[in-house]
Amino acid sequence: MNPVHVIGGGLAGSEATWQIARRGVPVILHEMRPERGTDAHKTDRLAELVCSNSFRSDDREHNAVGLLHEELRRADSLIMRMGDANQVPAGGALAVDRDNFSAAVTATLESVDQVSIARGEIAGLPPAEWDSVIVATGPLTSLALSAAIRELTGEDALAFFDAIAPIVYFDSIDMNVAWFQSRYDKAGPAGNGADYLNCPLDRPEYDAFVDALLSGEKTEFREWEANTPYFDGCLPIEVMAERGRETLRYGPMKPVGLTNPHRPEEKPYAVVQLRRDNALGTLYNMVGFQTKLKYGAQTEILRTIPGLGGAQFARLGGLHRNTFLNSPKLLDPTLRLKALPRLRFAGQITGCEGYVESAAIGLLAGRFAAGERLGEEIAMPPATTAFGALLGHITAGHISADEPGRRSFQPMNVNFGLFPQVEVPRVQGKKLRGSDKALARKRAITTRALADLDDWLSRATAEAAE
Ligand SMILES: Cc1cc2nc3c(=O)[nH]c(=O)nc-3n(C[C@H](O)[C@H](O)[C@H](O)COP(=O)(O)OP(=O)(O)OC[C@H]3O[C@@H](n4cnc5c(N)ncnc54)[C@H](O)[C@@H]3O)c2cc1C
């Protein structure tokens, strides 16, 4: 049997390699370290954690990443098995001893018969005779390989920097203050004239907002990020505010072409617009609001915007050095590049964010590649599972609103906004409210996810046995 080639021995590549090997398919894992390093990795080990040692919350009932942990465990993930085996105390989070964790992943993969580990950079497109390849080279993909991918996919298809605007859960927006309307009621090619959510600010509110942006605590670029250029189209809101007090009113907070139906006689001084981000309609993106404010400052300042007082954020803003594809356009549902299907992508380069999410997409890519090699029909994870929800964000769920030189698809952690909605169960015939309702909704989503996951896994096992 021809081997599957996996490029990149990080979180995604290590997990993909394990998943392929456990199906009895030979796999060659190519890792460029130690021959060539990155700006963040420090060792030659596989699955090195480049920053925090936390896999975040392990609460599988009420937290989307905790649910993803559990799904990974049930699907026999190597990353989760070694994470669990190398835990350090961290309250409700799962944190690991980083050295022992990556040493254990490395030793396990080195000991598996079907796995060969080849050290060295893949410095261009993989040779044509490699008929099944998983590219899992992460946010710091080597320049030679990213240049080759860019040439293949097109100038706008691979970004070297993310410019993340915050995303708000729709049901946390106060619709007594906000209203739906597109600027000048324009419907555009796919809209209905009421596609944006608008939050109005009067002059004192706008002035206070600008002051807060100017004084809010910002994160610094890392030393090696500082020289990466970013363009005027992607300026953080606090940098726009620094350029002049009115700059935001002429940029993302323009009040023109909008009438507030709650107070039609009053012209708003500035307006924040949110655009629907996913097909489910659960997530709204704050248009043009990319920011490098620290997370604490961000939530505090953004909640001063009328209508967002109780906002819950599925994603906070940021700007980082990153390498990621415009996946909804480029990848098919099983993560293969439409233009060259022998290449499949996994991990952060697909537009997920975080160690656990990268491992999960590595797991799926590994299962898909192994199944394909064994001639099986690929069974997709249900959209109701965390696997399916995350895969949906990458390949289908996001509503694209690209502008020239600026793309709307940005990396995302797993979150409950990516799941199809559920009916919140009543208690003794009564509707729940407030935090009881929020917790019951999360429990309903996670219970449904794990039942559907078990069904998917058992069907896949039965089919493989036939
Ligand atoms: C500075 C920094 C800090 C971060 N902090 C956190 C954090 O605290 N928590 C969190 O959850 N996430 C964090 N992330 C995101 C994190 O990197 C990813 O979530 C995760 O490591 C991505 O997994 P991956 O497998 O896609 O990529 P990686 O884990 O980066 O693995 C990619 C591998 O590919 C190798 N490689 C690259 N190019 C080639 C090539 N051409 N040939 C062969 N091998 C190659 C690299 O050496 C690397 O080993 C951080 C990212 C960065 C850059």
C-alpha cells in the first residue's frame, strides 16, 4: 500500500499520523525541525506546545472545547490520551506538562510500525508521486512551502496575518436598542436590505468610546511579528482612533444611510454594524472592528456600545502572524484542495484556532485519508457534534463577505455558536430564564453531540469491519 504523507509534526500532523496508522495504513511524517526551526518552536519534539500549556476547559457539559476533548477521547485521539496522561493541576482546565507531553507523543509515534518519521523541510509542492498528502504545517509554515501553496491557490487564498474582528452571539444582542438594516436599504446580490445589525451611539457615547480605545490596554506584537506589514484596510480600531477622533466615524462607525426605528427622529452620531457570520444565524461579526486590545479591555469597552451591554463573545479580536487558507472557497468537505485533491489540509492552516481544535481537524483529516486509502466511503461527522461544527466553520458554515484585499473568513476556536440550535428543555412545564436557560441550552447541545458522535463512531467501525 502506498503511504500517506503528512507534512508537519505539530498538533494536527501528529494526530493525523496516529489516526492513519491505527487503521493499518503506512504513513510518513515529515517534520522540518531540528533541521529548520520556526520563530516559536524551541525543541525538535513532535506536538510541541509553543505558548500556554493549557488545553482550556475540560467541562464537557457546558463548554464547547470541553466537549471537543471528550469527542477526541472517544475517537481514540493520541493528543488527548497523552494530554490526560501528563496533566498538571489547573482547576477546571486541562493543562499539561509540556515537555513530558510532547516527549510522550514523539515516543509513541516513533514506536508504531506503520509510522516513519522523516526530518527535513518540504520546501515546495510535494512530489507528484505522493498521491495522498496531508499538509499540517501550522501558523508558521515555512516560507518555501507557503509560497508554493500561494502560487497554486492564488494571491488572496493564503494569508500571512489574521485580522480578527470580535464575534457576538446573536441572542446576547439587545434588540430593543439594535435594529436590522443594510446601509441605504441596499439588498445587494444575496441580501434583503436588512442584513446588518446596527447599534447607535450619540455624541457623548462616541466620545467616551474613543477615549476608552485610546487608553485601553493593548497587546504588543512579538519581536518577530513586529516587522510583518499590515495594511490600511486592516487597521485596528484603536490605531484608527489614534489617527483622529473622527476617523472611526468616517470608517467602520459611519452613521450614514441608516434610520433607527426605535428613535426615528434622532440621527445617530455613529453606528456600529454587525454582519451575520454563519449560515445558522447564531453569530454576528463586528464589521471592521479588528483590534489588538487585551481581552479584558476589549469586552469592557465593547459592552459600552448601546445594544451590546450584555454581549457574549464567541471570538474576541486580534491580529497575529498566522498562515491560513481561505478554506470555505478552496477546500472540499473532506478538507481536500479542490484544485489539487491529492493535497488535504489540517490544523491551524485551515482556519481553526488553538491546540485542541488543530488536533481535532488533524484527527478528521487522518480518518478521511485512511478511509480513502482503504477504499471506504467517507462518513462525515454530524453537524451537531463539535467535530462537525468545527469542520462546518472551515468548509461551509461561514458566510463570506470578502472585499478586495480583505477576506472575511478568519480563524475561530470551537464555540456553541457553530452548532445547530436546540430546543431548551422546560422544567416542570415552565420555560427557563437567564443563566439557568443558558446552562440548559449548553447541556442540550452537548448531550445531543455526544449521542450523535457515538452513533457516527459505531457506524464507522461497523462499516470498516465489513
Ligand atoms: C506564537 C504562537 C503562540 C500560540 N499560543 C497558543 C496558545 O497558547 N494556545 C493555543 O491553543 N494555541 C496557541 N497558538 C496556536 C497554535 O500554534 C496552534 O493552535 C497549534 O499549534 C497549531 O497546530 P498545527 O498542528 O496546525 O501547527 P503546529 O503545531 O505549529 O505544527 C506545524 C509543524 O509543521 C512544521 N513545518 C512547518 N513548515 C514545514 C515544512 N515546510 N516542512 C516540514 N515541516 C514543516 C513545524 O515545524 C511544526 O512542527 C499559538 C500560535 C503561535 C504562533
